[in-house]
Amino acid sequence: MSSDNFVLWLRALGFAAEKHRNQRRKDADASPYINHPIAVASILAIEAAVTDEVTLLAALLHDTVEDTETNLQELEQLFGAEVAALVGEMSDDKSLPKEMRKQLQVEHAPGASPKAKRLKIADKICNIRDVAENPPARWSLDRRRGYLDWA
């Protein structure tokens, strides 16, 4: 990785950390939310040997549009059109009911770009590990099984 790429990666990490600063995961420990995008990027880079800068940057930023006040134009300005487009592919429309969002994820998956598919799989792997190893505090065994069946 070149020093320019490293600086951009650090900028994305700092940006995501700032945007998610007041958010916590649903696990029993209420872990800082930023742990999730870092884990997704790690799955891609370390376990899947992904070296594509756009994919790794999007991994760090993938929940900023969906879960914070960030918009795609802001991401495009800071990290480029490709990164913004990939984050956009990953983002659910939070104005829709949860069941509708889940259905749209299933419907859109076959037509997603290869980068979006890799990123979505890494995101699912991360979430499955979290549910198995440190489940949300109030999730029953049936709810955990239901999530795993859906994922």
C-alpha cells in the first residue's frame, strides 16, 4: 500500500469513527459501533485477501449513509465517486419498514456489482459472528436462529 493510499485509508477510518462516535453495537457489551466497519474491512483484507482500495474504503464507510447523517455527495467529495457508489449500493433506505428493506436486499443481491457482493458477504460474516459469539443482550435463542436463517 502506498503512503497516499494509507493516508486515505486513515482518513476514511477517522471519518467513520467520528460519524459513529455516539453509536454502540447491540451486543451485551454495547461495543463501540466503529468496531463493526473495522471488522468488515479486516475480513475483506485479511481473510479474503482483498486489496482493492475502493472496496476496503467502502467497508470502513459502509454504514455511514445508512446509520448517520452522512450523504453520498459528502462521501464522493471526500473519497471519490467509486467509493460513494459502492457505499450507495450497500445502503438500505431507512424510511422503509424493516421487512421491506430485508426483502429488497434479497431482490437486489443477484444484480449487485462484484465489489458490493464481496462487501455484503463480509458484512454478513461479521454480523453472524457477532450474533454467535456476543449476541444482542435481549435476543432470545429463537431470534438469533431467525437471524442466522435469514442471513
